[in-house]
Amino acid sequence: MRDMLPTKGPWLQHPDYPHCLASVEEPTMSLLTVDDDGYGAFLSADDCRLAAAAPELLDALKAVVSVADRATVEFDKARAAIAKATGVA
């Protein structure tokens, strides 16, 4: 398996345009664009794969936290990621 090279995160909703996704490294550049046919397109295939896996990743992370929640930095990060994904931050 090759290493995946998505756009460096964290990724954030743009504060003025909540339907736009940007990297903190390039906050003025959207990770999505529109192609010549009018379809939305990620700037990289790796970003697209990561976004496509996001629902399953969220479900898996919720499941792990629900059965093995611990008071550790790693679980704090997991809970923060869940809150970010669900809008409960």
C-alpha cells in the first residue's frame, strides 16, 4: 500500500463560506473546485479518498470511543474530532 498524501491538515470550514473546505496551510484555497463540466472535484485524488472514507471513519471512531473511552490525550483527540465532524465543538 502506498502512503496517502492528502492536503496537510487540519481542514476547516471557511468561516465566511461554511460550504467551503480549506486547509489551515492554505486558508484561501478551497480543497474543492469545479471542473469544466460543472462537477465538483477535489484538488487531489488522495483528498477525495479521505473525504469519501470520512463517514465510515467517524462511525468507527465513535464505536471505539463508546467501548473503550479513556482519559488520555489520544482519546481527547478522538472526542475533539467527533465533535468537529458532528458540529458539536
